[in-house]
Amino acid sequence: MKTRVLLGIDIGGTNTKLAAISARGKVVAHDMILTLAKEGPESLFTRIQQVVPSLLGPRREIAAAGLGCAGLVDAGSGRLCSSPNLPEWANTPISRICKRVLGVYTYVDNDANAAAYGEYRCGCGVGARMFICITLGTGVGGGIVSDGKILRGSHNYAGEIGHMTISEKGPRCKCGNRGCLEAFVSADALVRDATRILRRAGRSLLGMPAAKKSRVLTPEDIATAARRGDKAAQEVFDNAAQHVGIAAASLVNVLNPDRIGLAGGVASGFDLMEKRIGQVVAERAFFESAKVVTIRQAQLGFNAATIGAALMAKDALRKTPHQTPSR
Amino acid sequence: MKTRVLLGIDIGGTNTKLAAISARGKVVAHDMILTLAKEGPESLFTRIQQVVPSLLGPRREIAAAGLGCAGLVDAGSGRLCSSPNLPEWANTPISRICKRVLGVYTYVDNDANAAAYGEYRCGCGVGARMFICITLGTGVGGGIVSDGKILRGSHNYAGEIGHMTISEKGPRCKCGNRGCLEAFVSADALVRDATRILRRAGRSLLGMPAAKKSRVLTPEDIATAARRGDKAAQEVFDNAAQHVGIAAASLVNVLNPDRIGLAGGVASGFDLMEKRIGQVVAERAFFESAKVVTIRQAQLGFNAATIGAALMAKDALRKTPHQTPSR
């Protein structure tokens, strides 16, 4: 008899990550393919179907599939409503297509929710009563897990933590608003700050590979330079920590989390930000609420959303056990 | 046989409101006594006990009591942890004391949570899946009702919406933070703004009773002047609406509410703020999330917290039907 595993799928604008996940959330095998969004979801799931046998090997089969998808997802109907990263897929019944092609029960949710749920179940959020996961990547997203369940809001759009205003007249954000957290601490914002400081300080940021202009600067490069003692690079992370701290303090006051997780490329500099973030939260949030929160670096990295989506599928299947493949 | 009613009690720093509430949340009778916090909770509940017979009349009896209390409340144990308005009562097992004195099942929660629940059950929040109630009073508080339940966070401290940072370097707030919503839109902040504009504009704010300096200016006075066409008073409410809108937009992005209710004295100028708040939310929040939210004036006024606390007590009693009076 074959071992049944969950298939976790994390669909991004460029790449789609696949992972075979055990019932306990362990990654058994993983792979990545191009999303090729313009070819449509049928094409993607057909290519996934082709990859699955080599991903699973001869002794495993899929019990259910969990999809994390960038954009606004109606988790109830499994429809992708809209997505800035997958504009061609707006209003697609993505769960139904996946079910038909792969022949298994499929659950779909927003990728940030899936990543938050993964961290909650198997990473830095284990055991938290109110867990907030903030992903500091190209954009800044988030997911909230309250009493073990994703906090969805009225239409499953909740969790856009990157778009809290922290500075009324702050810099313009891609979303159209001003002074969003994302406008201060996305990977792009950090690189912009580093470049500006580099220009201003001239000889600063020495030791940073990207200062050679041989390739694109990343938050990881800036973090490496900061750890080597580069003052300008440290200033970039100090600024980021200040702004993450302000947003975290607001979240602490409004949602009273006992754990906040920081994920994404910018969180690779967690060691450079941890102390300052804690200070800002202590300064800005209510004493009692600040006292009960711990802020941690996310643990699952690359596979947070595949793990979370797979476990969501497992949970959903348990609630509706009579789901059958719709092929 | 006597009709059983719920006793709703809203304990503030100065006054304590009492109301006999029907099972459907209707106020049957209400009264107000001084809290006299320094005399302690035993004294307050003894005086409540003395008032109850005249409040109920000969044909009613209390089924359960619900307390809304300013401060941080552990709703599970019924303990008041700390309260800026009732400093002498820190760490008081307030539910146990009420039970002993009144001889009925007692449920205690934070007053802002109680008011939010009241509005959710019987006021402007009826039917909402994610309801946020913001009380714009001397302070700015709030409560969040998600899928019919108060969103408590890890330790029941959630809902401090007044202390979201909306402007990183904004004015100092009483809580110690900078640029909190409360620092911009509390009743005190409005009066301060009106006074400043009055000083600057000289002849402006004509028609406002308080311009005569015969009594303390209130948000209601400023609203009355604004409705009479006073430009300076309108400017005060425009500014308030701008800042409420910024906070609401952040909440819309993070929590995806379908309804936001505005309560408290400053919300008496809701008609003056409604349009601008809607514009700011539309400008600043995600289109899809902004589209599904409606912002309304609270409906229960004075008795929101007594109604909400009473209905919370009823709900809690239904879940633990074997509760007996602990006298």
C-alpha cells in the first residue's frame, strides 16, 4: 500500500513551488517549476501533474492538494478573485481546475495565509493563541492566526499588514496609499535606502558585494555588510527595524498577539533588527500587551506556504470527509 | 412568576450605569450611580444591590449580571487586571465580588468590548461578519467582533484601536506613544484643535456657545457650530475625519471588516465626517476591501456597554448552564 502524502503548491507570479508534505507537516520532497501565468491555470496544473510522479516516487500517493496563491482568494469557493501577480487568472475557479486535473480534493487560500498557517503549525508560531506572520519580501504581506484559525475578515481579504499606514505623509506606496509599512521596509525599499546612503556617504557600504555594481543589491547583501560592521548598512536595518517596530506596536495594541513572526528576505537580517524592534514595541505599545508578545524569525523559509496550504487541505478534508475527486 | 431580566452594569471611572435588559437586548429600565472607586468594589456592588429593587420593580428578577469595566479584564477568570480609570481596583476578582453581593451569575469584560458586542447584537453592527466598533470619546477605544465573537487576542487586551500609530512623528499621546489615532481625534484633541483655530482665526467659531467661554467646549458644541456653517468648526471635523479615515483604511486592509461603527461624543458629528472618512478609506485602502465595508454611526448611545455586557452574560450562562449563585 502506498503512503499518502499531501501536495503543497505555492503559486507565485514567476515560480510555482511544489512539495510532498507528511501529515505532520514535514517536507518529504520538493520541486519548483515556472508558473507561465499567461498560459493559464490548466497549463500549470497539467505541468504539475507531469512533475508529480517524480516528486512522489513509486511508494507515495496524494491524499489532497493545498494551494497557496498570490492574490485575493475566496477560500470557500476556491476561486481566485484577483491577483496583481497573476492578472490573467482573475476570477478563475482555481480549486475546481486543480481538482479536475490532479483528481484529488483541493483547498485554495491566499499564499500569505498559507505561509502564516505553516509557521503556526510547524514553525515560529507553534502554540501561539494570536499569531501574526509578517512577510518582508518584495512586497510586505501577512497572515493572522487566531485560536488556531486564519483570521479571514468578512471576505478573506484580511492580513494586508504591509498596508497599514504608519506615517500619514510618508512615501508613496505601490498600492496607491502613502506611508504604508511596505513603503518603508520592503526589499525594494531597503535597497533604495542603501543606494541612497551609499551615494550620500561615498565610501560607505564597503565590503558589500553589490557596491561593485556587478549584480543587483539584495537585503541579504546589506545584512552581510552590516554584520561586517558597515555603518551605512547597519543604518538601513536600524531604519527598517524602527518601522517594523511601529507597525508591530500598533498590531500589539489592536490584536494583542503573543507571537509575531517575521519572514521573507528582509527578515534574513532579523539578528540586526531584533533588539531595536523590541525596544520600539516596548516604547510604543501598552505595557501589558507588549509584555506578552515575543517576536521571532520565521523558521520554514522557502516552504512555509506549501506546508501551510497542505495542512489547510488536510484540515478542510477532515471537516468534509465525503469530498471525492471531481474528475 | 417574575419576569427574568439581565442586569447590565457599565463601570466607569466616575459613573456606573445600570440597566435592566430583556433577553433580546431591549432596555427595560436604567439608572446611574457614582462609582466612588476609592471605596472599592464591595461598596459599589452593595450600592448597586440597594438600587436594583427600584430598577426592576416588583415583577422582575435578575437572571444574570453582565459587567463592562474600563481597563484590562481577564474575561475567563472575571478579574480586573489593571485600569487607568480605576487604579485602586487593580487585580480585583470583580466577577466573584459581584456574584457574592448580588447572588447571581456574573460575567465581566472590558467596557469597549461590551459596547462593541452591544452594537453588534442590537445596533449598527447587526449581521456583520467582521465588525469593528471605534469609540471616539475622552479616549479612543474599540472592540472587534469576528464571526459573532469578540476578538480577544492572546490575553483579552485586543481592540485598542485608539493606539494605532497613524503618524510616526505625530503628537504625543497620553499612552506615551506618538501619533496615535487618539492623539488626533479624542474629544480632548478636538477641543484643543478648535481652541487653536479659534485663537488663530480670531472671529471664527462664531455661534459656538463655548466661544463665550461660559462653559467647557464639547465636541457636540463644535458639531453644532459646524452645521451652522462655521468654517473653523468644519475644519476641526474635516481633520478628525481625515485621521479616522486613515485608521479605518489600515483596519480595512488588516482585518477586512464589512462594517465599522463609530460611537462616542465625537461621533455625534458623524454627519460632518461620513463623506470624508469614506473618501479617505477609498483612497488609502485596497479597492476590494474598501468596497465591502460600510461605516455607520453607533445606535445604542449611552447604553451600548450595559446591553452588550448583559447579552455576554446571557451567552456565557447558556454555555455553562450549571452556574449557580455563589452566595
